[in-house]
Amino acid sequence: MELKTTLNEKVTEQFKVVKENSGVNDDKSVIALLISKEYDRIQRSKLHKVFLPKETYEMAEKAAKSRNQTLYEYIEELSLNMIKKEKAEEGVQHAEN
């Protein structure tokens, strides 16, 4: 596939910074790298969709940041703790019956 484009001044500067920091010299390789990273991000997002109200999402982001975690790490931790708690409660209920 052939792609021809012209970047504006701001995007050109951003491209140069990415190129310098990625350690890649060829423009085509930089574009391939960026496409690969974005593709991977999209694939991950397909696996981890969490639908929360905006306010809840923002609160979770703040809580994750204060704990030096990503939002995904924080939500995973909360989810696993809730599942463990539920399983423990189920075990108590079954023991009582």
C-alpha cells in the first residue's frame, strides 16, 4: 500500500520527537511502529471494555493514579477482590445449609 501525506507543522514536530525517541531512522519504520502500537491498543481495548458513568470512571482514574496503578490494574484488583469476597460468602452460606 502506498500512502502519501503532508503533515502540518505541529504534527511534523511530534513525528520528529517520536522518531528520535523510538530509535528508528526510517520514516516508514516509524509509521509502522506507530500503527502497530495503536493496533495493539485497539485489540487490548476489545478485551477489556468496562462501561462506567463518566463520574465513576473519573473517580476510578484518580484512585488508580493515587495508588500508582493504571486504571486497568486498579479495576482488575477491585474486581478480583469482589469475586473473592463473593466466593467466600457463598462458601459460608453453603456451610450453614
